[in-house]
Amino acid sequence: MNVITVPSPISRFERNLTWWVLACILAGLTLGKLFPDFFQTLGALNVAEVNLPVAVLIWLMIVPMLLKIDFKTMADVLAHRRGIGVTLFINWMVKPFSMALLAWVFIRHLFGDLLPAAQIDSYIAGLILLAAAPCTAMVFVWSGLCGGEPRFTLSQVALNDAIMLFAFAPLVALLLGLSRIAVPWETLFLSVLLFIIVPVVISQFVREVMFSGCEKFIDRLIKRIQPVSLSALLATLVLLFGFQGQQIIAQPFIIALLAVPILIQVYFNAMLAYWLNKKLKVAHCVAAPSALIGASNFFELAVATAIALFGFHSGAALATVVGVLIEVPVMLSVVFIVNRSRHWYENS
């Protein structure tokens, strides 16, 4: 049985989210320039390349989404196996290889004369690392904004994490032509712990212990804390651009060139997943998060791997950072597309 999740009415705050995002990008760049020491201090609060202030904000973003999940009904997610199949196909059979092709076309050939020749291989490696790691935590935010089926989203994230443990290193090694990859396992395990296990435990404690599974009170709580979730999203954007503001100001042209294949890859994979779900007659509440999961990236793992393999100041590290910078605004644009096309998806 396909459960249709209808998004709640969009608030005025959400309708103007694009302008808030632009304001936060400018605020992050400005504050990062004015108070570099403060942002460097916050940026240094890392454990295994996972930034702790950002981790706290991500908890605030994804716990409202996880509160919607009743684990007693998780078996119902099998009804969405076609959507799961589409997302796995995009994440593991399309996205890494399409990025390798786009990086080769744009970075090595079309933009080759515009980039430092010594860094071209490193830039390509960073883009491949970014595409080989499917997103985890932020997917819950995107799914919530497009009325996604929360149990499907959780099951898909869990599957991607499990596959990543075995497939990430061999896949990256194949695409980079290396004999072995030094995977930053601490980053991978800590991210799963912080961004999946801990929020799930918190949300289920609130659902089953504090509210005894009463949907009426849980719904009230979700509506009350939803503005906190969106505010945390915007605060994350300020921090990310504050952390990297000096790099953007120092080399905007290179960052703009690196962003081109990332943008094409995001929209290509999102729309391919969306179209495949439509052809397979998958419910929109599954197709929308499927498209978003297929397009977004696990940038913490990508950045950590790039630094471990090529160094902190390498082109690979810079390429993964570009992915971090454009992740939020680009994924919000994909959310906008799948929301606005819902009528077309369900009726054409």
C-alpha cells in the first residue's frame, strides 16, 4: 500500500526561504571577513573532521522529521521498494560515474586552460570523492520540506550508510585509479552515530516515553518546533559560508569553475531519479525524497577523505569544500522543483 504524504501548508517563512538563504550566504561571507578569528575558532571545533557546532544544528534540523516516524510501522516501507531501487541505482551506479565524466569534460578539457595545471588531477579527485558519498543527515531536512515519506527516507539513509561501509573505498579507488584508499573510518562512524543514531534515539524517546506515542500531542510539538528546524538550517548556512568566506574571496573564479560540474551533476541525478520514479508509478511522497537523496552528498566524508589523501591545501580539498558551499542553496532549489511539479507528476 502506498501511503501518500501531503505536505502541510507552506508558511510565509518557507515561501520566502530563497531570500533568507541569499541573506544568510551574504551574512556568512561578511561575518567571516569581519570576524575571521571567531569563525576559525568555531571551525576548529572538530572531531574526525565533523564540526560539532554544525552537528548540533543538524540535530535541530532533523529531529522534527524523525519525530514523525513510528518505528512500529517501519515494515510498511517495503511498499516503496521501487523507490528504494531507483535511489540505490542513482547513488551507486550513476552518480559517481557521471561525476567522473563531467569532471573529465569540464575540469580537464573545457576549463583546463583556466585552472592551475598542477591541480587539475586533484580537482577531479575531489569531485569524484564528493559524488561517491551519498548524503545522510541533511536528507531528512530536504525530505521534510517536500512532504517526503519519513520512513522511506530513514530506510534509504540506513541502506546507503550500510553500503558505504563496503563500497565507498573500492569505488573511489576504481575511479581514481589508486590501489587503495585510506578511508577516514572515524569520520564515517562518528557521522553515522551523531547524525543518525543519536537523533533517532532522541526522537523515539520523545515519542514513546515523553508523549506515549500520542499523535495529537506529537503533531503539536512538531508544528511548534518546525521554525526552530528552519532557523537551524539558515544558521548552518551562515556558519558554512563564514568558515570558507576567505577562500571564496581569495579565489572566486576557481570556485565558480568547480561549481559547474557539481551543479550539472546534482540536477541531472535529481531529475533522472524523479523521472524514473514517475515511470515506475512511485508515489510523489517517495519520488521527491528519492530525487533529493540521489542528488545530495555526504560532504563531511568527502572533505575528510580529500584531506587524508591529498592534504588540507590540495585542489581535492577545495573541490569538496565547493560542494559544501553550494549544497544547501542547490538542494533547496531541487525541493522547489519537486514541490512545484507535484501536480504534473501525479496527473500527467
